[in-house]
Amino acid sequence: MRLKELTIIGQRNRLQYIILGLLNQQPQTGYDLAKAFENEIGEFWQAQHSQIYPLLKRMENAGDITHEDTVTGEKLAKKQYKLTPTGYQKLVDWVSEPSPELTPNKDEFILKLYFIKTADDPRLQPMLREQYQLHQAQLHHLQQRRETVFADSTTVDHAYGHYLILDHAIERETHYVEWLAQYLNP
Amino acid sequence: MRLKELTIIGQRNRLQYIILGLLNQQPQTGYDLAKAFENEIGEFWQAQHSQIYPLLKRMENAGDITHEDTVTGEKLAKKQYKLTPTGYQKLVDWVSEPSPELTPNKDEFILKLYFIKTADDPRLQPMLREQYQLHQAQLHHLQQRRETVFADSTTVDHAYGHYLILDHAIERETHYVEWLAQYLNP
DNA sequence: GGCAAACATGTAATTAATTACATGTTTGAA
DNA sequence: TTCAAACATGTAATTAATTACATGTTTGCC
């Protein structure tokens, strides 16, 4: 008789697919994954190590990934995770499957705007100015990332999706800034 | 000696401020609030009644709102909630306070794109087409909402923020659709 | 050699949010 | 008059995610 074991992963857990995708690029540790969420995909998704480590265990339990124990130096233990065929198939299925939902865009500034009733509310212009600076800074940051990541133009060819989403984010911020400018007083 | 009572509301609970803002527009019931999240602000924030009712209790406990019991017909009980001065001040403070954080945009399609490595991946074009249709539909929906909500041009004057965020959402969808079109094969 | 930053892995507590469960009333149309 | 849709209010269970707690190793610079 076996112990009760429940490894069913909730229905809308997107983080697991991102992890599958990252492990498909190359086997790596939980620590490496956590760093990836601060760097290359940090603009698009965030996850802390405290969410990653338990999820890796669940995913291994579900048979989607496996790990190999390694040691750096004398005794620093590492767990190098990689996809199983099942995990790879799960990733392929996820990417292929439709994404028919619109993303709820939970922008706090937009929410606050809703409660500004008139164009002459004294809070409006400072709010617009603050957001203008914020999104301008983000735009510059994204443009610089594109320059560094895709400095070598051939990089686009084998990281096309990454290029597309950076391009998309840059377009989005460009128009956000333009939209704000339109309502900013000189 | 009093019982332990803990009414501190967690630090990033934005829903409470939306409720304060809605109750400031007019006193209403939890049911009315839940409907508002399906209609006028549904494009910008969502909340189910199962989240609203307990929160209303916590907010009343915290002294931000009060309710009045009414009865419709013979015995259908309703709780009409309204702001206290404390609650009103909390709303004003929230709107006035800076919003210096960028919203993480957790768009599943964008995530999937990241794992498309080459421009000739056969999944790319269908994905772009699907999103094109989705965002085109959303754009039309938003445009129609603007026409109905702001049919009377004087409405803009006393619901300026609402006008701005609808305008912003329309701009965003317009450029999203344009961006997709740019990468769609004919 | 000392020391800080980065490497590396975990758990606990709490909050936000969704889905499902649960119950009853009123309105309005067929 | 019957019946469905809308009105109205709750709780329970579960999941996703963040913050805080907790511990130890290695690298590289001064």
C-alpha cells in the first residue's frame, strides 16, 4: 500500500512552463533560474527562489524534470535540473495550445486615474508627470537591453521570440509615453 | 480586557481602494460592487463577490466604511455600504500618493513567444493570427464602450479619468494590433 | 588571512485571488 | 402560476505569490 501522493499541479500555473522552457534551453539549477527572472525574462515574469525551489520538487515528482547532484569545490551541493521527454512534450503542448485570454492589466496608476473626475483636478498633472518619467526610464532601459542582447545581428535568428517580445515591449512603452505626453501640460 | 482584534489590512491590497473609490461615487451593496467589476471597471480590474464580501467586513471593522441594513420586498436583506470620513481620507491619500512601480505584464502569449527560437517556426504565424483576432475584437469592444459611455460629450467633463483610461486602453490595443500585423505574413 | 559578495538551497507565514459550495428572495415573462 | 433570471450574501478550499526566516559554501579582492 502506497502513501497518498498528490502531484497534480493547479490549472493555471504558468511558472512551471517558463521553467520548462528555460530548462529546455539548458540544464540549470534553481539558483540559475532565479537569476534568469532578474535578468533576461525579468521584464516579462518574476519569481523568487522561494517559489522556484518547491516548484522544482513538485515538477520532478510529476516526472517532468530530473536532477543530478553535483558538488562545487569541497562540498557546495548543486542540483542540475533538466527536462524529461514528458516535460519536453508538456512544453511543446503548452506553446502550441491557444492563448485565448486577454491579460488583465493591473496598473495602479490607471486605477487611480479612474477616480479623477475632472480635467482640472490638481493631482492629475503631477500623476501624469510621474508616470511619464517612469515609463521614459523603462523605455531607455529596454532600448539598451536590445542594443546589448542583439548587438550581433545574427542573434536575432536563433532568439527570434526574445527579439519579438523586446520589440513589443519597446513599442508598448513608446506609445505609453506618447499617450502621457498628449495629456501633459507644457 | 478586550479580545484580540486584528484588522490591519495587508500592504498591497489595491482592491480596498477601488472599493473606497466606488463607494465614494455612491453608496452601494456588495452585489452592486461585484457587478461594477463585470462592467465599467472590468477592463481594468476584476474581483469576485467571494473576495468582496469578506473585504467589506474587514474594511468596516477597520473603520473605513459603514453599512445600513435595508429590506427589499418582504425580507430580502441588503447592506448598503458608504464611506466614513476616515475611509474618504484613505482614498484621497491613496490617489495622491506616488505610484512608482511598473506593472509586471503577465501576458501568456508573450511568454510563449520567448520560447519560439526561429522566424520560420511553424507555430509562430498561427499564434500571431490568434492574438491579432483577439486584440482586434477587444479593440472593437473598447471603441463601442467609448461610444456608449461617452456618447454625450459632456460626460467627459465629470468622468475625465474614466475617459482617459478608456482612451489609453484603446490606444494600447490599437498599437498591439498594429505590432502584430507587422509580423504577420500576408 | 580576513571579509564581503555571490553562490546555493531550503522552509514558514502570510496575503491575494479564484473556484466551488451553499442558501434564500424577488421580478418579470410565458 | 410557474419558472428562470437576476438579486443578494455568505463560507470553504485551494493556489499563487511575496516576504521573512534560516543556513552554509566559494570566490576573489584587499
